[in-house]
Amino acid sequence: MKLRILLWALGRMMLRASKKNADFKKLAGDSVYQLMTSDGGVVRHYAFSEGGALTAPAPHPKPACTITFRDARYGFSVLTSKDKNAFLEGLRRNDIAIDGGLHLLMKFQKLAGMLRGGRRPALEASGPIGFVGAGFIGAPMARSLMRAGFAVKVSDTSPAALGNIARDGAIACASLADMAGCRAVIVMVNNMAQVNQVVDGLCAALPKDTAMPIIVMSTVSPDDVRELRGRMDAAGRKSLQLMDAPVSGAPMLAEAGKLSIMAGGDREAFDAILPILQAMGDPEKIFHMGPLGSGEAIKLVNNIIGLAMGLIVCESMDLGVRKGMDPDLMARVINESTGKNFLTDQWPFTKMMFEAMLGDTTYNAKEALFVTGSKDLETAKKWAEKSGIKIRSADDALGQIRALDGDEVTAIVKRLLKKG
């Protein structure tokens, strides 16, 4: 009964928002969401269209996204929990199932978040956060900042990405000069050439007396970050602090503000930006690693392991599927065996990431993951080779990536999702 009442109340709030909140109505678009229990004893759908919104305590014939809870008591406890990890933990344990894909779940989360009102804490008084790079990971990171109460100014070379994040509430910037007055600027672009272009642009565009942290959250070489600091000093921009703080985690964790963050730079500067990092990352997974470049160093070590392991897992589980085994059952067995890894341990999240790769059209996520993965491995190799160290596992992973083509990746993912 409690879950039924809660879902009814949620429906009333959504109906009201669809009438009075133009941003809510625009984001909802034409879509149908459904919440229910696994036995079908409790179910309610929420249908949005240009003509308005409808909700009913009955199954919908064609829901775009269905969220299924283990039972009514558990569903009520999750939806009313003060634990921010409750929903994610339910997905990980298979107590919550999602049918419809990661992007639709993210959209429903944003709609639910808008019901809490547009209040902004006093964080804005200390200045907005600048954010350069609203891509596959950057966009949900920027949204996490906004949900935490920060005003966010965003710059991106992609008009589509900029338009999308602006619809979510960010302030679109026509140029880097618009970042003047920000509390800090986050750089979340793909490679060091782009990092240099952004930071050089900021140095040229911002007033000479500007003092703010520039936080490089891209995965790049520690040596290149330190070299950038030297060029900034030589250009007379010592008042612009430079921090490196690369992240680890899937888009869903970025959306939930639960990324792992590894920071390098002055300790006092780290303490000053910690509230910003905590809006995007799990407080228990934010680490100060040491001087500038230390965050990038551990991220490269992590990515060699993560990318090599990810390739092995996908190829091995695909073998099992092609030999007649069920991928969900395989993940359960592996998690109780010596092959347990980050992909199988979070198998529901992994499947959502795979769905996003198949369905994404804005950022071309599938290619981005492989292009970016190759870039990270090449960066790690060059960083190691400067000290005469050879990383054979990075060479092996690069060889695997280069041997795969887009069609083959799609086929593997579909088989692991039981779609082919």
C-alpha cells in the first residue's frame, strides 16, 4: 500500500510539473515510464506527450523505460531512502531491473530531480563553475554539479552537446572569455592537445589578475601536465592554479555523482576544490595522490588494468555465449570465482553501458570508448618509455583494440545483451 501511495503522489507531482514547468515538459517530451514490482502487484505508468501528461495504476502496452523492484516493501524503502547509493546498490544486486536503456533511466532521474524544485543553495554566491567538454562523461558530470547547487557555465565545440546541456540548465558559453568570474574551470576534453588548446585559450581570454583553479579531469600524461604548468608560469599566469583530477566510472556513476577521482597538485588547493569534486564523485573515492601529475599517474596505471581486463572479459564471455551459455548466469558464476572483475561485479551497470553504446547517436560512444582507450594506452606506454620501462600488457591491449572493427564490437555487445 505504501508503494502504491508513493507512486500515486509521484504521478500527481509530475502532472503538476508538466503543466507549470516548461523545462520539465520539454525534457519529458514524448515518452512513457513505468514503475512496478516484479510480481506485477504494484504498477503505475507515467505517459508524457506534447498534449500533456497522464498517469494510471496499470501496465502500459509500450513503456519506453520500466523500473522493476524486487517487491513493494523494497521499492518503497529505495524510493524513500536517504542513502544516495540505495538505487545503485539495488541495481548491482539485481534487486532492481531496468528495461529501456541507460539514457532513459538518466532522463527519468532528471525529471524526478526537477520535482524537488529549482532551488539553488548559496553555492552560486561564490561564483559558477566553468566546464569545458560536455561529452559522454562530461555532460553527466556537469549535471551532477548543477544538482549539487552550482551554477555551471559550459563550453563545447559540438553545438549539439552544448544545446543538450543548456536544456539541462547549464549556461552555454560562446567563448572561453565567458568563463571570467568562475569559481573554477574544469577541463574534460579528450587529449592533451585539446587540454593545451583550452588552457592556452583561457590564459589568453581571462583578465591578467584572474585567480582561479583550472582542474584538468581528462586522462593525459603526468609529464605533459607538469610541462603545461611551466608554460603557464613562463607566460605570467601563476595566479591560475593548475590541478589534475582524472576520473574513473561509467556514465551512470557520473550521472549519480559517484565517480572515483584521483587528484594531484597543491594540498591546500585540493582542499579548496574538494566541495566541487564531491559534487561529482563519491566522497569515499576521492583521493589526493600528491604533487601535480600524481592523479594522472595513478589513472594511467588504473586504465592499463581496466582496459586490458575489459577486453579479456568481453572476449571470454562472448566465447561462452557463442557456445550456448547465458551471459547473466556466467556473470553470477564468475563473481563467485577467480575471474571476478569490475564488469561482472557490476553486471547490470555493464549492460546499461552496452545499451548506451548501441543507442548513442550524439557522442558516438562506441567509437569514443575505443579511440579514447587507445589514446590512454598509448599515453601510458610513452610515459613508461621515458623511464625505459616497457608495458607489455598495454601493447597486448592495443593489439586487441586494433584487431576489432566497429561491426565486430557491435556483434559482441549484442550477444552479451542477448540480442543476437
